[in-house]
Amino acid sequence: MLKKLLSVMEEKSLDGFFISKIHNVRYVSKYTSDDAYLLVTTNKNYFITDPRYTEQAQDECKGFEVVNWRTAGKSISEAIANLANGLNLKSVAFEADNITFLNYSGLSEKIEANLIPLTNVIEDFRSVKTPEEIQNQRVSCQIACRAFERILKDIKVGVSEKEIAAKLSYYMVSEGSDSKPYGDIVISGKRTSLLHGIPSDKKIEEGDFVLMDFGCGYKGYLSDMTRTVVVGKASDKQKEVYRLEQQMLQDALDVMKAGATSKDIYEASIKAIKDTEYYEYHYNNIGHGIGLFVHEIPFMGANSQAVLFENNVTTMEPGIYIPNWGGVRIEDQVLITKDGYENLVTAPKELIEL
């Protein structure tokens, strides 16, 4: 990873690269906690944190000099500037889409080097996964699928969305996920038309759709899946919308492979509903890359220019969302291969009536 970054720095005539996104810090340094920054230079690499994490950093971040910013400056920006000035760096890149105005102002006032704003340098590296990363995501998806199997018995009339979300997180941790599963979407009834609804105190009712969009981490690498079930017997309309959603997902998956464009995949995803009353209720964004962060490049949708590469790991999640009625989303997570894909999510996609 450092070799790739140093190659980009050489190409762009950069003496240093200030990394402030915590997921990029982890990717480059192998550090697994919070509150950390990197200054990568052509001769030496620095890991900047505060005293709470210096011992952990020294253990995890081989090849980096660990710097306590509280002794290196009055602020993060001053510590970075002091390091850069001491090394006589002439040009330092920074992640333009992450730094705050306060940090940028402090850095630009103190640093003697030219500041170069860049975006998506490390994110581009992260989008193509290594075998180790792929295996971690396989395990993460398996954990989520096992949690899904366990949660089905808890989805009953009278149970709240919050209760289901809490149990789902517990099941993922007990099945082996990292200790901090990210926020789960568990919504029911008419609320399933909310694309990213927050679990509420609403109680499950007979005939409700229950939509669960959830995932967990394994060694930092994330899973993301969605399943929609119905409590009781599904109505004819529920069955129709669910069947169309299944077809949307499968049509999209059928064209996913290295070299496929976002436009190809999006157009495939809407074939099943293009001439139906439900076309106006679909969402233009249908998938995203996933790895150390839940929403990574490539992003897929009607307006994306993304092209898939072998060993991308992405979600595919078209959906139908009908206001004041409800919605259905089924989401899988797939590894892109030369000639197709490997679905990392094994949970059934048939309509489950509980």
C-alpha cells in the first residue's frame, strides 16, 4: 500500500501526504482504533495521535514513528506543520474532502510547504480488494446471514422496531462480528417506504412488511444486506411488489462483471418495472462499494460513470418505495470477478411470511 502511495506522490511531485480519514489511516498503517492521522513522506512515515493511543499505535503500526501531537504542537494542524517544516517539505497533499476549515486554516498559517488538495487517492486503492480483504468480507457476510436466521423468530406482532434492531446487533456480535456493528435500519408497515428510516417505537402489526438493512464488521471489513419479510400472510399487492423487486435485483446481478458500467447495471435493474405503475417509485442509486467503510467507490446509479473492476466488492440494492403504503428492498453484497460475480450473501431472497 505504501509503495502505491509513494508512487502517486512521485508522479505528482509531492514530498508529503497528510492523511486524516480514519479508514484511510487504517488501510495505510493497520491501526485499528480512533483519533489518528498520518504524514507520509518520501523518506519517513509518521503516525500522529494523542497519549490515549500511542502504546497501541506503537504495537500495530510498524514502519511509522508514533508522534504525540499534544507535545508536537498546540493542535493537530500545528503538529503536522511543525513536522513538515522540520523535514523541509516543499509540497504536502491533504484529503480535501475531509479536512475541516479550522484545521485547514491552522495548517495553512503554520506550514511552509505548498498545500495540494487531493481526493480519492487512497479510496481508489481501497476499491480493489486483496485476497485477505475479500476473505474478511466473506466472513462478515456469513455472520450477518446467521444473525438474519436468528432474528426471524423474534419478529412478531407487538414487538417494536427498536427491539428487533437491538437483538439483531446482539446476534451479530454473538456470531463473531467486531464489537461495534453499525446502525441497523429496521422499519415496518408504511414506514418501509423510507429509504433510510430509523428504528422507532412502532410495534409490528399483522400484515406488516418488515425491512431490515443491516451489517457488521469482521477485522474492520463490513457487510451490508437487506431483507424484507411480511408478518402474517402477504396481500396480492405485497406479493406483486416483492416479485418485481426480486426481478430487479436479479436482472442487475446478471450483468455485473469486470468492465460493466454503472449505466448498464442501472438500465438492467429497471427493466422489470419500466412499463409498470411502480416505475416512479424506484430510487436512482442502486449500489455502492463497501470495505472498511459502508459506502465506498464505486457508486452505482443512473448518473454514475463508474466502471466495475475485478475484485471490487459492491452491494446491489434496487428497491420500490411507495409513500404511505410501504416498500421492498433486497440487497446482496457481491465480489466482482472477470466473468461475473460471487454473491457473498447466502440468505434466501424468497418472500418469507412469518
